[in-house]
Amino acid sequence: MNSKEIIGTNVVVFVNVPNFGQADTITGVRVYDINGALAGQQSISLKRTSLNVALLRFTFPLIETEE
């Protein structure tokens, strides 16, 4: 993860995904909280060649819950 910021009622996460020398497909991103619980996820389909580096931007809504 490169950076994260709160914008209004959303958290915006920037993720740098380096290439690994071969073509691949990125199918999603998951964000975990400090306790290791899944806080949010998004499905995507990004096909890359062996030369592409990806900088991805994801926006997750902030939702307060009572336990």
C-alpha cells in the first residue's frame, strides 16, 4: 500500500503492484483492520503484460457499527 486517506465518509487506498516478469490478472483487493479482520474488499479484473506496473486506487465507504 502506497498511501491511504480519508475523504468525506470514504477511505481511499493507493496500492502499487509491481510486475513479476510475466503476464497476470489482478482480481481484487482486500483491506484488513489492525485486528486482522476483513474491513473491505473490491473485485476487479485487470490483465497485465509482463512489463506493466499497476498503481491502483480503491475507495471504501466508512461505516460505523456498534458491537
